[in-house]
Amino acid sequence: MAALPFRFTGDEALLAPPQAVPAVATRELTVRAVLTGSIIGVLLAAGNVYTGLKTGFIDSGALTATLVSFAVFAGARRFGRHAFTHLENNVAQTVAASAAVMGFVHGLMGPIPALTMMGTTYPAWALWAWGLALGVLGIVVAAWARQRLIVEECLPFPSGAATAELLKTLHVDRASAARPMRLLLLLLAASALVTWLRDGAGAYLPAAVYLPVTLAGIQAFGLTLGIGVSPLMAATGIFVGMRGALSMLGAGLVGWAVTAPLLVQHHVVKDASYGSLVSWLVWPAFGIMLGGSAAPLVGGVRRHGKTVWRVLNDARTTIARQARRPPDAPPRRKPFAAALVALGAVALLAWTGHRAFGFSLASTIVAVILAVVLAGVCARAAGETDIAPVGNIGTLAQIAFAGGGPTTSILAGAVVAGNATETAQTMWSFKAGHNLRASLRAQLAAQLAGVLIGSAVVVPVYLLVVRANPLGTERMPAVAAMSWRATALAISGGLSHLPPYGVWAAVTGLGVGIALGVLGRGRLGRFLPSPVALGIGLITPVTMSSTILLGAAGVSLGRRRWPGLANGDDHALAAGALAGESLMGVLLAILASLH
């Protein structure tokens, strides 16, 4: 399993009844809209690096940016002679959302830290150029797919449609943003304060409260058995829901309260440290996640085959239309310009891969071709289901390049997953703009601005965070990176890399994952644990999983007590708590680097 599935977490919660688009709203790509989106995007991109490394989940930022940018300008004419229009609001959220996902596009949550954990590091300029090229290429692929998937087939892209409906609602009823904005800002401040009291000077709050138990001579804190003091993890529980949270905690208790003491008692691991235990637990976790991801692919071979065929047929149709144009017809500048931009991005990717990563030119070309095809599949899946299977296609790419060794396998998966992430995010933004009748040129400019801003932010933030928080520790588990690393070692390095009994653990986990993946597609699916969440739970400290469950349970009970939470307040609560801890974590990392 190369990475987690990519989804705009929580966006469907703010779907509102359709509202009329304001009649007078011609201002769109303005300086204030781009500047506002850029500032919000910087904060989201920086916070998501910390959040993604710690939990594997991020806030896509579309709805958060929509609310914040609207609140800045709502009813305030001192920023200019004109009111802030819904199209300007759309530009601001597009810039911010594009910047927010750049940590995933650069591979800074999975492949790059996986390579770091394998002893390979790369210069900052290479990480920047690599992710920038993937981001630009993803925008070009999305621009190519937009006409077919959004204009002609009218696929729903629910997250994009939700953003458009929220924008319409806000600009018809300006008071509708007041309550979620207050909740977001309140939770942001409270979360930041808790993080400062926990990790800042003085450390007035503990990182976790541990159970008073000892198993196999190991105290509870050595087995991570307790409840963490983390608003970010509680916010993650709101995003993943009760099923995912219960799956994570259940797997965590089996892994850390049952399996880990047995491993120590029978001397399977060299010591009772967190690193030794998680190095063994990652193999059953890898098997479960791989089986859970492979089962839907195997079970839906016909459907996925049709999707790939449709993507290839779309490309064939586009080429055929171009060939049927009269010889004396004037040249079409837009496709030509897009082709030049794509070639420039591929050239930058190839040069960076060869110069800094040791990724051959032939491997780059093959990976890019595979990335474009699978990004089309990802875009169609996002349009039909609102889920972009980035983790699945990253795994497929790693398997396809297994013969090149672990590093080549990871880099190929990074190309495919990074390009698919940017393509899916751009398609969601295109859908919002299409529903709002926004200018395509303005959307492309906003999307590109977000890529440039996000790329400039995520690389230095990543280097600061990993310097202050070592990867693969209880403080920074980096679960997605561990999954990438395990996949590469398993498919490229053979069984020699596995610890004692690791093969049996991985095979057993694979069987469990396949069974849950197959049964989960039936009527019993909602009653069965999620295989991906089970795998994550095995390698996530119980202190984090228990806090995730508290967050999920809290908002579930809150929805029953206060039905208004089901209309979007829960997203504001989660976004505020997540942003507060992640931004304070980045600030503390900066302070630590400055001593």
C-alpha cells in the first residue's frame, strides 16, 4: 500500500440547497482575491505538512478557504469600492486549495520521508523542482480532462459542487457564514494554546495520559497505551468517522496491548522500544492495507478496465478531432500552449530526477506516461465517487517498477501519485468554477498561483518539521511513509528485509485485508472494519487512536444533541482544531531551528 486514498475530507457536509447566483458579480481574478487566497494557502500548506506526516490525513482547504476569505471581506467596503463577489471568493479558495495539497504532490507525506527513513536525502532545490513539475503537469492533465468529464458528461464531482453551493449560499445570505467562522476561529485559538502548553516552553500539559498497567514487564507508556492530549487527533476523528476511528483503535489495541508484549516476551524483537516494535508491526499492517486496496481493484477489474478504456478513448477522440480540422484552419493556440507547458514540466522532472534522484530518463518517460493515464482514471473516479484512489495507483506504479529496486519503485510511485493528486484537486476546483460560470482562464491562473505558492512553502516547512520531530517515532509516526517503505522493500528487496515471522504476519494480514475488502462491498460493509484504517491503527500509537475515537464519538453525540452540527459546523470545528495544532507545531519547529 503506497499511500492513503486521497479525498476532500468533510466537504460533502456543507452541501446546501441550491441558491441563485448573484446577478452582479463580474469581478473575478483580482489582486485582493489572489492575495487573500495566497495567505490562506500558505497557512494551509504549512499546516498540512505537519498534519499529513503525523496522521496521513489533511484538510483540502476548499471550504475552509471559502469561509475565511468570505469573512475577511463580508460587508467591508474599506478594501475597495466594490463588494467581494462570489467569483472573487472562488478564485481565493482555488488558490488556497491548490496550495494546500502541494505537500502530497511533492510526496512529502509518503515517498520522500520513506526514502529518508531508508537513509537517502535530497537537496531542497530538487524537492522543490520535482514537486513543481508534477503540480504543473497535473493542471495540464486536468485541463485536458475538463471538457470531457465536466462539460460533456457532467460528472457530479460532489466536493467541487459542494464548494460551489456554499459560495452561492454565502453570497445570497451573508449571515450564514458567521456561526461556522466563529467556531473555526475559537477552535483554532484553543488548539494552538493547548499545543503551546504541551510542546512549548514549560510543557505545562503532558503529551498523553497513560493507563496504570504493565504488560510483559513493559509499562503502559512503552506500549503507547493511553489517551493523547491532541486537538489535531480529535479533529482527525471528525474527518474519518466512527467506523474508521473504531477500526484504528481496535487494531491498535490488538497490536500494542496483545502482539507487542508477545513479541518482547518471545524475543522476536531486539528490545521493547517504539522503533523496534513498529518495525515489526508494519508488516501485518502492510498486508492488511495492500489486501484491502487490492480487493476492490481485483473485484472490479471489468469496471476499472472500462474506465481505463474510456480514458484512452477520450485521448483518441481528441486526437481524431484535431486531425479532422481543415488544413487551412488557423492554428489552435491553447492546445499548443498546453503541450509546451506539459513538455516543460516533463523536462524539469526528467532533469531533476536524473541530476538529484538518480532516476533515469527512460524511467521518467515511462512513469510520466503511466501517470497521465492513471491520472485520467483518478479524475473519472473523483467525478463519479468523490474519491481519488491515489494510494491504489501509487501501489500499482511501485509494483510496475519493482525490478528497478526500492528507490526507483518509490520514485515512480511518487510521480504517479503526485500527478494524480494535483489532477484530482484541479478537477474539483474546475467543477466548482463550472457551476458558478467562472472564467476558465481565471481558474487556471488561480490554480497555477496556488501550485507556485504551495511549492515555495512546503519544502522548507517539511525540512524544519522533520528536523524537530524525527520520523518513525511516537511523536511523528509518519504512517504513510512507513507504508511506502514497506511496499518498496517487499516488492523489490525480497523476503530478506522482513523480521522474524514477518512473512507470516504480512501474508495473514493480506488475507484479512482481501476478505474485508471483498465483504465490505456487500450489505455488511458498513458493519465491518475498514482494512486501511486497521492497517494504520496497527502502526499508530494507541494514544493517537484513542484521541481520534474521542473526536469521532464527540461529534457523533453532538449531532444528536445539536442537529445543526450536521449542516457544516462539524467541519468548522475540525478545521479549526486541525489548523491550530498544525500551525503551532510548525511555529515550534521554526523556533527550535533558531534555538
